[in-house]
Amino acid sequence: MTIASRILSILFVSMILVTAIIVFSSFRLNDEVESFLIEKLDKTAIDERKQQLKDAYDIIDQATHVMYQAYARDGRIGYLEKDIIQILQSVNDSKNTTYPLIIKSNGIVLFDPINPEMQGKNAISAVSVDGIAYIKGFIEAAKKGGGFIEYKMPKVAGGVPEKKIAYAQIDRDAGYIVVITAYVGDIKASIQKVQDEIGQKIDNGSIKFLIIAIVVVLVIILASFFYIRHSIINPLKSLIVRARNLSGGDGDLTGKLEIKGKDEVAQASAAINDFIEKVRVLIVEAKQLSSENSSIAHELSSTSLQTGNRVEESTNIVANVTGKSKSIKDEMDVSIGVAQDSKRDLQEAREHVQTANEAIENLSNQIVASAKTESELAIKIERLSKNADDVKSILYIIDDIADQTNLLALNAAIEAARAGEHGRGFAVVADEVRNLAERTQKSLTEINSTINVIVQEISDVSGQMNENSQKIEELTHISSEVQNKIVSMNKIMSGAIATADKTVDNYIDTGKGIESVIQGVSGINDISTENARSVEEIASVAEHLNKMTEILNNKLAEFKT
């Protein structure tokens, strides 16, 4: 049900209820007025009847007074009571509305047309149907100068009791009490026609009022309908049409609702206009942000491709470094074996130095061979030092790549922050890339420190080897004098063995360092692989962001701003 229908329904029901209440109140008021008028009419009729009873008594009293004077002049006072009763009997028979009674002050009934059996009897204790000693009441009222008594008695013996009104007064000449009575029912019968006419007029007035009320209600309903249609229904229809145009039309946000007056509909129209303006401004800003997101997505996609290429180059460099490091490790293994052989030879030389006089020539040859071996080892160590320097240069390149990756992650985080809600997932990826770059830089720092130690140790070994070479060369020159200096040579051989032990240990440490370098480079290779995957994910996210931005642009383009 529409609002207009509800308003009209409420108005119709309200007017019907108001009309019903007014009509009910009118009928109720008419009933009360009718009851009041009838009550007043009854009271007035009863008052008039009381006055009539009193007037009837006055007439009877005047007549009996005249008769009393006439009978007194004629000397017929003894016939007065009988003649008066006959006259009252004739009055009672002719009118049939008033009923005169005559009683003595002691309660003896002289005349009673309703209860003739009471005539001649003392009825002072007689009680009416409603329990009133009416004879006694007549006497008391008469002695007070006249008064009215109300009681109930049937019109005929065995009949239905009816309310009666009686006026009692003492006759001024004869001294007996004259009572004039009348039934209230007779009085009401005389005014019933008037009551019927009053009721008819009130009913006619009520019907006329009902018709007028219905006509007025219909006029009010029609006037309210046209007013509601003009002031409420038509503006609401305009609101509905505008809302439908916004939801399913061309999305025009530049149109405004017409505002008339200052009622609730006008206020609602103004509020809707304000809301449409806010939506329009929001759509304009959303379009601008969407364009910026599209540019950022394109830039991020391009940067991701460049980063991917650099990461691929870094992976290739790391693979080459890994291969060279393995070669260095193999050479170090060979050097360790040679050093161990030299150590064993020196040990054998020390054991047989005391008997080496006859083998001095062989020893000289062995010393020459050892000198040659030492020279070769020195050359290899020098080469190893250069390879270590090459590894450092490669690490510098990897460090530069890590710096660029960190910078790229920072830029990506900034762009993700500018992208807002759409760049939240991209921000997570950028943060992971930045953490990966920091881990790479940390690993490179550790590897660089290890290689510096290795280079230093290689330099020390190289110096020691040069020193050994010089000593062996001296031994070659003085080999002819070795026989005389066996004891000194034994000491020198002991020092050479110790030096050989140190050399072997250095070779072993260098081999372990190279192995650590290989493991570090392998870790860098794994990190580079992860970087490549991360860059691919970044590129995928950038592409998805670009597509979502295009969809958003298409949706926003549906609204005319």
C-alpha cells in the first residue's frame, strides 16, 4: 500500500470515526434533551395538575359555602351533607379525571368513589399499596392549612396500582376535610401527544444533522484528497521518478528535485538533493582516484618487468659465482692433499735426517721438487686470492641489486598506500620483497666479511709460502754443507713440520670458508629465485589491479557528473 493510500485511508477512517462520534453524541444529546423535555413536561403537567386540584377544591369550597349559607337560611342544614355528596358524585362521573373525597377529622370516610366500601368507616389506619397512610396524611395536610399527598392506589378494586396526587383542605363551613385526587397516568395520557411530537421533531432534526454531517464529511474527504494529491502525492511521485532514474536510468547526478514550500516533502527533497550532490562529488573524486590507480598500475607493471629482468641477471651471476666457488673448493682440496703429503715428507725427513748423509743428494732433489711445488702452490694461492677478489666484485653487484630491490619495494609500498584498499594485497607483497632485500643485504655483509678473512688468510699463506720458498732455495745452496749441519737441519725440519702443520690447517680453514661462501651463494641463489617469484606475483597483482581499475572506470562512467 502506498503512502498516499495510507494517508487517505487514515483520513477516511478518521472522518468516519469523527462523524460516528459526532452523530452518536448528537443522538445521545437529543435523547438527553428529549428526556429532559419530557421530564420537564411531566413536572410542569404535574405542577399544573396540582394547581388544578387546588383550583377544583376552591370551586368546591366556594360552592359548598354558597350551599351552606342557602341551607342555613332555609333551615335545611341536615340535608347539606347528602346534597354535597350527590354533587361530588356527579362531578366524579362527568370528569373521570379528578376524584373528590370527603372525610371527617377523626378518619371516618364520608365519600370515596374509588373505594365505596370504605364510606361510613374509620379509615385513619388505611395504607396505600406503597405503604403510605394516606387518610392520616390527608388529615395532617388539611390541618396544616392544605397540602399535597402522593401515594399509589388502583383505579378499581383488584386493578393495577397507579400513582395518585391528592390535595386535602378543611371545609371552612362544615369542618370536614375535602380531598381532590387525580391519577398521574391520566395526566401523562393528556401530554403523551405532546411528547410524541417532541420526539418526532428531535428524530427529524437528528436525521437532518446526520445527512448534513455525512455531506460535510464527504466534502472534507474530497477536499483533503485533492489537497493531499497536490501537496503530498505529486511530490512523492516526483521523488519516486527521480529515485528510479538514479537506480535504473542514465545515472544523471546533475539533475535536482524541485522544492516547493517548507513542508516535510520539501525538506526530504532538499535532503535528497544534498545527498545526490555528495554522491556526485564522491563519484568525481572516485574517477580521479581511479585514473591515478590506472597510471600507478601501468607504472608498477613496467617496473615489475624491469625488476624481473634484473633478478634474472642476478640469478645468472649467482650461478656463475657458485660454479667458480666450487672450482676453488676443488683446488683447495687438491692443495690440502699436497700440503698433507708435504707434511708427511717432512716427518719422514725428520725421522731419517740423522741417516741422511748418504741421501743428501736425494734430499737436495726432493728439496728442489719441494721448492717447485711451493712455487706452484704460491701461484695457485695468488690465483685463489684473485678469485676471491672476483667473488667480492660479484658480491658488490649482488649488493647493488639488493639495494635496487629494496628501493623498488619501498616505491611499491608507497604506490600501494596511494592505491588504498585496492593496493592492500600489493602492499603485503611489497613488504615481503623489502624484507627479502634486507635479508639479502645482511647475507652479503656476512659473506663479504668471510671472504675478507679468507683473502687475509690467503695473503698470510702466500707470504709464508714465499718465505718457505726462500728457505728451500737457501737449503739448495747449502745442501753441500747439510752433512755438517745435521743438528741445525733437524731443528729447521722441526720448524718446517710445524709450518707445514699450520699450512695444512690454513688450507683446511680456507676450504671451510670456501664451502661457506658456496653455501652463502646458494642462499643468494634461492633468494634470487624467491625474488623472481615475488616479482612475478607483483606483476600479476599489478595486472589484476589494472583490470579492476578499468572495471571501476567503466562503472563510474555510467554516472553523469
